[in-house]
Amino acid sequence: MKQIFKKALLCASVVFITMACKEEKPKGTTEVSRPNVIVIMTDDQGYGDLGCHGNPYMKTPNLDQFAAEALELTNFHVGTTCSPTRAGLMTGRNANRNNAWHTIAGCSILLGDEETMAEVFARNGYGTAMFGKWHLGDNYPYRPQDRGFQQTVYHGGGGVGQTPDLWNNNYFDDFYFRNGKPEKFSGYCTDVWFDEALDFLRKKDDSPFFMYLATNAAHGPFNVPEEYAKMYESAPLTDIQKRFYGMVTNIDDNFGRLVGYLKKEGLFDNTILIFTTDNGTARGITYLKEEDKHLGYNSGLRGIKGSHYDGGHKVPFFISWPKGEILQKAKSNELVAHVDLLPTLAALSGISHQPKKLLDGTDMTDVLKGEGERSERMLVVDTQRNQWPEKGRNSCVMSGAWRLVNGSELYNTEQDPGQESDLATEHPDRVEKMRVFYDQWWTSLEPDIRYAEIPVGDPGANPVTITIHDMHTTESLPWNQVQVRKGEFAPDGFYSVKIVEEGTYRFKLYRYPPESGIPMNGTAGEVQGTSFVDGLPQGRSLNPKKAEIEFGGRAFQAIVDDDQTFVVLEGTLEQGSYQLKSNFVTADGKRIPSYYTQIEKL
């Protein structure tokens, strides 16, 4: 069972690794006084998907209580989709700078020369752990354990059941990766992530720790334990929404479990505990076109996940540190974003952090302490989701309550949270000022834009498995296992790879993932679903006759044996960067990409 490819990136025994080249601690800090840090980020849960934000149906008592006791940032923003947010969180840099501006198609791999939050904390004597969703690269050296996390348990790709994930995972009793090795787990996915987090806490030593707990819930498929969906059976919601709401309530229960443990063990007061989410809601609100009405709740915001209006990127943010100097039982409407977390948490933790690259974020400790205002500050969020970032595409410049959308629409979200009244003609000077900022910002990031390359033949990962999830293409590709089973997409594209050493390489081309054991022209069996768990369709035979590798202007071919699970090709490759194509060819000459390609240096 392996991982993936792209172009231009657990707790068996808890041992904290202190790096030999640890940065010098600032004067006045001690190991025992330095706070622990836990960042919890849920998936596709929007600003309105909490009871404390006025949702009349959502049951989130633990998060509501935490929000009341913590500091809430009511003007906090992230990316509009998964990978862009996670890249910004980890690096303090906008995703357009680091090849994570998309969620698939080779553009969700965090470039290898980016420094992550985990690396910063580990270098400063912190134990580091990551549980749940990574979505910044499935191949060496882009995996979480390659990026500063010493203990990891995670699924593949951007969600359980996606193409790079282990075969037939469906949120229950799945196989996940522990430090890169597949392992069987019992229980519901969100319960597993929190179980692992609690186990990490039980086994930790006296060193401070940084934990990143990123759930795949409430991302689709909306599979949920039956009792949680039934909590909403009488609510005026669609069946899918009831499952979505149930997933959020399950998160809430697990959050309550974690907080309870921290308090019981005396860890809560000196732990910086953050709860936030990665983008706007996926199913908190739904529009029924035939009835011309909305079901659910979105706190009056315009847009949902993927939108560059506030509903796509304004998200909940609560932070607690009773022993620290930040505000508690308070709210701040200062503009803060995911890119601020690295410099801010480093400062709060007493870490001497010298960024290696230009940051989009900044240290916001003065705001957290109630000692400063940043009313004229500007930030940019956009939605690219394409093969190369385009200037002006789905852009939003933010300054306090102001939003310049698409370079021409101006809104004051304090007076108009639904962004209905365009004020651009009334404030031309403000529009121009925000346009100038955007132009300067874009100019600053253009030199950074490039694709990540997946190394081939590296001793750290030989063999390596690439999946079609990471193919560079403008066409539709099968990014989840339902689509893999159906075999309906045959995009033309390439993988961005780097041959580390010259030599002879063996290619194995698979129709289904290696761990499935399904023959080339076999069909994956149907998996029945329930009212609360989606089923999986029967696979379709693609009936390829040949396999073909195109590499650096050369091509290798082999005949398909229907009874085998893969086709083998071999060739001599020279060191360097390449665009790799891996295809099957049908009897009528049609090319179908190999959904899984394994490459080994012999």
C-alpha cells in the first residue's frame, strides 16, 4: 500500500525528538512555563454551523461553552477550500506561493522548501503530533511525518474514500496511515482521531507539545453513526443535511472529551487551545430550487464553501489559554487569518522564529491581548482551483470590515454581512487603495509560483506510488474511489516527477489500487450502503490491451494480462525533472490513464 505523484508533497510509541540544532530560547522562558499548543481544524464546517452562532438546529453544547469562556475572533478568515487553508496555516504564506492553490490535479502538494509550523515547534524542543486530515501531499517528502510531525495518524488525499486513501475506507473501521504505514483502526473516523490525540496525551513526557488535530468531518461523503443523524430527524433539513449536522455534533462530543481530559489532568490552563475550520459550510444551508427556498442556516452570510464572498472563508475561531495573557470571555472583530497563526503561536510560546521566506501573516499577539488595533491592515483570499494561479481570479481583498470582491465590488460587512449592497461608486478612493494593495501583493507572489516534483528513486521512498489524484490536467479526473470504480474519466495529463538517480526503473500500472488485489479487467464488488452511510458502486471493466509510459520523449509499452493486477514495464532513466504520462490503451486506440502507478528503482 503506497502513495502518490505530482509536479514544479502514529502513535506506536510517543518519543519526543529534540533536534540537535535547536533554536535558542528567548530569555525569561523555561521548558516548564512554555505552553502546549493544540490546533483543532474541522472540515467544511462554516461560521453558521454552531449553536452559539445562532443556528436553531445545530447541537454543539461543548463548543458553545468553550466559545463563551474563550476569546472569539469574529472576523477570522481562511482559504475557501481545503488545501489552500492548510498550506496557509502550516507556513504563514498564501497557498498561491506554495503549490497548494487547488485540492487535486497536482496542485495540492506543499512545496518541499516551505517551512512548516511543526518544523518550527520541533526545532524548539516541542513534541509534535498530527491526527486526521493532511491534504498537502501523499508522497515522500511531502507527508506530515516528513514535515516536522513526529507522531502521525492520517488518511490519504483530501478525505476518507478519496483516490489516494486506502481502498474501501468509508469512515468506519478503516485502514489509516500511522507514520506512513497502513494500520487497521476500529470505530468512526472522528472518534479515532480524538482517541489517538488522547493516547498521545497519556503517553507524553514533560516536554511541551504541539498537536494538530484536523478532522475530515464534516466533509462528504456524509457518513455518520446512526444515532447522530437521528438527532436531527425532526429538523426541517434534507436527509444529507441531517447527516452533516450529525457529523458536527459528533465533533462536538469529541471536543468535549478532549477538553475534559485536559482539565482533569491539569493541562488545560497552560495549553493554547484553538478551534477553527478550513472553509465555509458544505451543507449547513441548502437551496431547494424547485421550491425556491433555503433549508438550514448560514448566519446570514453570502456564499458557502468555495466562494470568495464571506460565506466561503469567514469561519469560527476560538482560542483559550487561561494561564497566558490573552483575553478570555471576550470577542474581537479585528481582521485575523490562518496565515497569522504560525508567527502568533511562535510568539505566544516564546519561540524565536525567523521566517525563511516572506510571510503573508503577522504576529497578532497584541490583538489577542486586547492591546492593539489593525484597522488598516489588508489581506487577500481567492479561489483558484485551476492549473496555474491567475491574477484577479475570484479575488477578495479584506481590510477591517471592508471587502473588495473581484476587483470591483465593495462591501462593508459590519453594516451588510450578507454583502448585498455594492458601495464601490461611493468609495472610489478605498477601492483604488485596495486595488493597489492587491497588485503589489500579486507581484510579490509571482516569483514563487511553481509545481512540486515527486522524487523517484529516492532511497527515502523506493518504490513510490502515484495516483491520478495528482495528475496535472485541466480535465475532470477521478479524485475519489467512487469515480475510480466507475472508470468514467480519462483525462489527458502528466505527473511532475524528479528522477533522483540514473538507473533502471520498473513501472507497475494498476487499474485499481495495489492493496485491492483486483485483476486488470476485474470489477470491484458493490458495497451496500445504509440510510446513514453511502454505498460503493460495482466497478467497471475498462478492458485495456496495452500499457504505455511516456517519459522525457521516450515511450515504453507492454501487453496487458487480464489475470494480473498490474502491467510491468522497465526502462533506463536519466537523472532530472520530467513530465510523466502513464496510460492504458484500448483495442480501439483510446488512452485511459493508469489510476495508480508504482515506480521502483532496481
